Amino acid sequence: MKLSTTSAFVVIALLWGSSWIPFSVAQEQLPRFWICALSSAIAALLAAALASVGFLFDRRHSRPRRPANLAPSLLLGFTAIALPQSLNLWAVGRVSPGLALLTFALLPLATLLQGGDEAPGALPKLAIGVGGVAMVVSGGISTSPGQIAGVLLTVLGTASSAFSLNYARRNLRDSDLLTSCAIQYGLAALLLGGLSFATERGQFVHVGWQTVVSLLVLGIAIGGATRPIYYWLLLEFEAWRVASIEWIVILVAALESAFFLRINPSTPLVIGGVLIVLTVISVFRARSNLRGEA
């Protein structure tokens, strides 16, 4: 991996792994779907602003502008953002946090199976990565028949994300990523806002400065500024490799939770974290990426 792709991977993992912090703050004053709708709207505005700047820059230098590819962007707005977020929010309280995270850890495997990429030796590595996540979240895993509905919701959310990764890799190569992300987040904001109106009417809403800051962080740092980079990584590597970022996201969230709760990292957390990091490195060193880079 180049320094640029490595840096992009690390930055996205750190920001997305920290998303639970601003979301938790905002959740104290706003309903959950409303948080997602507002942060998606902010992400759409940011991506649109950046796309406009890029358009003016290209126009000034007489450079051709890539199209946004409306249909793929709209489909990704639903399958990559609105649907997974909705399913995961509905799963809260219906499945243990550890079991939900373990389901999310299956994203690289689901992406590989859906995409049909030839990846000799990938399955053992993906199994080790999932095993590392299982160790990291082992303290939050519980099983019971009552969690079946929650598990199904998270499985559907993971399947939707896997589909969107493979679809984006095939259909966004000749697209303007910033404009596409603006369309995706704009549609997601409308859909999530509609769900909030349908399911969260009458719930307490109070917007303080902490909520505003949290929404801006979610919309800017964890939305409009990172998803275009995420899609750029998809143009550099196979989708299932990029999906392994989910393991690092989970590890970052677990480490931050232990830090803020002043809990000493357990042995399973440490061992699982080492397994995750080594497996991700192995996944990207296994063979050349899409541009023939080692």
C-alpha cells in the first residue's frame, strides 16, 4: 500500500470507530433517526460544496468534469446509507451489542461471497479476522432466542452494505465521487427523515450546543469528508479488502470505550486487537491491488 492509501484507511477507521461518541451525545437530546437524518443532510451539503469547488477548479483549468451517474448514486444512497442505518437502529435493544458487532465483522466475508472475486487463501484470513473481533467484543456477547429478530436485522444490514460495496466498485469508477456522495446523502436524509417523522413523532427534542457540535462532527468528519475517500479506496482495492476496515472500526470503538470507562484492556481484547491488525496487514499484502501496486 502507498502512504496515501494507508493514511486514508487509518483516518477512516479512526473517525468511524469514534462515531459512537458524538452519536451518544446527540442521542441524549434527539431521537436516533432524526440524528441520522440531520447528519446525512450536513454530509450532503458538505459533499455538494466540495463538488462545487472542484467544478469551478476544473472549469478554470479547462478540465473535463466526470458525471455523477444519478441512478447508481440514488441506489447507493439507499443500500449503503439509509437501509443499513435504519436496520441497525431497529436492531438496538433487540440484540446484544457484542453479537451485533460480530455480525458487522462478517462484512468482508459477505462482500467477497457476493462479489465473486478470485481470492485464493482469503477465507482463512477472513476467519481469523472475525475471530479477532469475537475476542474483542466477547464481553458484550450474549445469546438467547429473543435476539433472533435483532440478529436478522443486523444480518440484513450487513448484506446491504456488502452489496453496496461491490456495486460502488463497479459503477462509480467513472463518476465524480463528491457529487455522487452529495446525492447519496441527500436521498438518505430524506428517507431517514421520513422514518423519523413516521416513528418518532412526539419524542422529546432539545438541541443544545453539544448536540449541534455532535451533528456537525457526524455529518462532516464521519460523513461527507470520509465517504468519498472510502469510495476512492474501492477504486484502488477489491471491495472485500476495503471492507476489512470494519474490523479496525470495531477495535477503535472497543479501545475508546475501555479508555473512557477506565477499564483496563482485557487479555481477549489485546489478543483480538493484535489478530485484527495483523490480519488486515496480511489482507492487503496478499497480492497486488487493482493498479498493480504491491
